[in-house]
Amino acid sequence: MRYASRNAHKFYELSRRDDLESIGNLAIYFFNGKLPWQDINESTKSKKFAEISKIKTTITLKELCKNCPIEILDYMVYVRNMKFEEDPNFDYIF
């Protein structure tokens, strides 16, 4: 669940944008060495996953991408604004 998209936590049907969001979460982890929802301690897995989902849906992208290159923030903004069936513009994002 660490790198999963916000939609994965809601059990929505996933698309390419969710895969790209997961890649973005991984990139943020590489740059910062940690994600804001790591080290959550709850009594059950379901409570832990609920808390992780809450953080992922409430944290701003600016805060999430703090200490990362601006390109990571731009990437995450692009990915989160994609439509479900939209083809990614790989020339733009990579």
C-alpha cells in the first residue's frame, strides 16, 4: 500500500494514471527516503490502510513533493489531472 495510488485505496477500477501515480510515489520516496504515510502504527491492517488513505487524500502535492525537484511536483500534478481513459503524454512526462 506504500506506493499505491489514492484510487487503489478506494477500490476503484485502476488505469494508467494510477500506475503513473504509483511511480510518482516511488520517485518521491527515492528523493526523500520516506513517505508521509510510512511508520503508521494502528492496531489492525484495515485501520492502518484507512489512515494511509486519509493522509494520501488530504496531503497537498506541494507538501508531498517537498524537498523533491520541481519536475516531480509537475509530474504528479499532470498525473492527478489525467482522465481515466486518457493516454499519457510520455514525451511530456519522461
